[in-house]
Amino acid sequence: MSRSRRVWTVFGAFAAVALGCEPPATHERLYEAEFGTKPPTRILVERLPDAWEVRNGTERIVMPQEGEGVFRVPVFGGAWVGAWEGGEWSGFWVDSLRPNDYKVPLVMRPIAAAAPSPDRPVATSTWRTTEGTLHLRNRGDSAWGTISTPTGDYRYLAGTLRNNLLTISTFDGSHLFRFDALVDGDSLVDGTFLSGTHYRTSFRGARISSKMPAKWESSFQLPVDSVLSFVGVNTRGDTVRWSSEGLALRGKRGAVVDVMGTWCPNCMDETRLLASLASDYPELEFVSVAFERRDDEQALRRLAQFRREMNLSWEVVLGGRASKRDAAAAISALDTVHSFPTTLFWPAAGSGVPTVHNGFNGPATGQGYEVEVEVFRAELDRLSGRSENR
């Protein structure tokens, strides 16, 4: 079999799993997007009217057309820019969040229809790797899962497991990741981790016994001050001086301060959870403090765009540059910021003990995300005083 036929066969099988093991209504709408990394990073996309839809396993990211040959990346900005050349679409991913006109070549080719294969059981496995804990599922040639770390996860990864070669990738709008490794018994060997065109390192791992179920635990740290305060700039360019001392005067029982960055996919997942819960807690004050790759007017426009796209009911304030050290210096109650996001659950004076939550396990982790939802709901109940009445 030629190399090109092997590629189409592999991605035909991948498409069946990515679509929930049901054949698509029209195969001609499915494309392989190939980014110009070395080796290439490939993901599955669907061609929609006036849009591309990225398919990272079960995740869907719709990129609407906003001009001739321009498709906008939601939340994170940037775009796919290109044109049709025969039956292929050729261009670049332009990342507006990175400096020096960062762009990656991109070609999209239609995937030939693959004959449906009989249902096979889904195999699950867990691997301790150089990047974190790989939670992998596979059916036939198709593979999907995520890699979790103490501070967050690599979100939705999907690809193939063929002839003992594992290749899984993702494009989430901010990151372009590719992992590959040979499966040698209970080991992952001779592997590579690529992040866009700017980062490359080795990747390897060892299988963890199935008798050891994954442990999903939220991470907390102790605050170093009894008062929480920061100074930032809101999206209108006004200086904001925020302090927990005024919570009771503002009629609030507590505050949720989200230390994050608009460039951070884990922050996006955590902010979405907060947005889904906030309306249930009108007695709490919510605010996001962003640490960005820029600290000028362009950063303020990014914050305004992020607030609109995430449909947030609270202020997003620029706290400084995207640095853990700068974030720790800006937030009075923290001596260290271990990760973005960091979430502070802060009671009004005299009404409880504050907690600081590090990192976030997003929806791609499944059970890990369920644990996070329970933890966040419990913290909000505690701040609002509802847990006292149970």
C-alpha cells in the first residue's frame, strides 16, 4: 500500500470515531488539516457553509469566515488565512497572540470515504509520561484522550494507533500539539512532543496498571494575607483598585477572583465553568484578573473580546504581563502563583476562611472535570453560606 493510501485509511478510521462511530452524512465535507510542523501535525476538520469546524475528538470549534479566505479563531484570536488551489485549501494559521508574525503553513485535503468497520470494544489505558499522565482510549486504529498534569490538562487529543505507532494531536486555537511514540509492550519509546513550530522535545512513558484507577484531586495553597487586593486596568482603560475589605459594604458575602490569561486554554475551560455557575450566586462578586503577553491597548481589546465571547457578566481586568512571578507580586494574598488559572475563593471579612485553588482539570479529563465541578460548587456554597444551612 502506498504512503498516501495509508494516510487516508488511517484518517478514515479516525473520522468514524471522531463522529461518534456514525458515518457522516456527506464524506466530502471531512478534511484532513495538515500543519507544516516537522513532522506534520494533522487534525480532522469539517467544511461548513462559511466556516471550518475543528474536531478534536469530541470537542468542536467553529471558525467562521470573516473575509475572503479568512477564518477567525474564536476566543484566542488569530485566523486561518488562505485560498483554494484545485481541490485543496492552502494557507497559514496566523497566531495573533505570539510575537514576530508567528504563522504555521496549513493545507486541508478532503478525506476519501472509508468503508464502515464493525463495532469494536473501546480499550482504555493509562500511561505515566514525560509530560504527565496520558489517559488513552482507542478503538481499532483510532485513539483519543488527554494528558493531565498537577496544574492542568492538555485538553482534547485525538489521532491514530496503528502498527504500534501512537500519534495524537490537537488544535485548540491557542496551541498546536502533536505527540507520537512507539508502543513497545508497556512502554512508549522513541517519541516526540511538538508545540507548533517553536518547541520540540522527546516523549516517552510507561503503562500504569489498570488496577490503579486515576486519582483526580484539586490542588490548593495557603494565602499569605488576610486581605485580598490588586490594582489593574479595566477594558475602558481605567485604573481599578480592588480589595476584599469592601465586600460587605457592597452587599456581598464573598468574592471569586480568577487569576488567568486570555491565551490560556485551561483558563478558558475554568472561566466557562465559573460563567455557568455565577448566576446561581448573586450574593458573590466575581472578577477576572488577566496576565497577558502584552500590556498595552491591544491587550485591553483582547480582554474586551474575551469577555464578549465568553459571555461574562463580570469585569475582566488587566493585572500585568503573562508571568507567574508578576502575578504573585500583583495579588496581595499570594507569594507564589503555581499555574494559570489560579482561583481565589475569598469570604467577606469575618465570615470564613479563604481558599486558593491551583490549575484546572478541563472537560477532556472526564472524571477529573467532574471532580472540579464538585469542588467549585462546594466552594461557592461555602462562600455564600448555603453549606451552613445543610
